[in-house]
Amino acid sequence: MTDQEAQQLSSLLKDIRDNQKLQLDRQAEALALQREHYALIQRQTERHERIQDRAETIQAKGAQLMSVARKTLFVLLPIVILLIVYVSWLILR
């Protein structure tokens, strides 16, 4: 092997080393971006879960309120009807 071939080989190996280093740096950057993206997705998922939990709590409270309103209606409606009938009877008597 001549000196020129050795220099070419050495230059080629340096280029390969530099390119591999560049590729590793780019991969590290890509991995960092992926980690950031994953962290963002994780935060969004946690936020959505909290919102969903709040929505379920609000729906449960609404269902309780409707249940109480329904029970109250069953008690008050007959009383109101009886009062209307009584007032009508008093007026028409």
C-alpha cells in the first residue's frame, strides 16, 4: 500500500467516523424530540383524564339533582292539584 492509498484510506475512515458521529448526534436530537413529544402527549392525556373525571362528577351530581326533583315533583304535584281543586270548589260553591 502506498502513502497515497494510506492517506486516502485514512481520509475515508475519518469521513466515515465524522458521518457516524453526525448521525449519532442527529439520532440523539430526534430521540430528545420524541421524548418531549411523548411527555407532551402524557400531560395531555392526564389533563383529558382530569377533565373526564370532572365531567363524570358533574353528570353524577346532575343525576342526583334530577332524582331529587323527580321525587319532589311526585310529592308536590298532588298537593298543588288538591289546592287547585279546593280553590275551584271554594269559588264555584
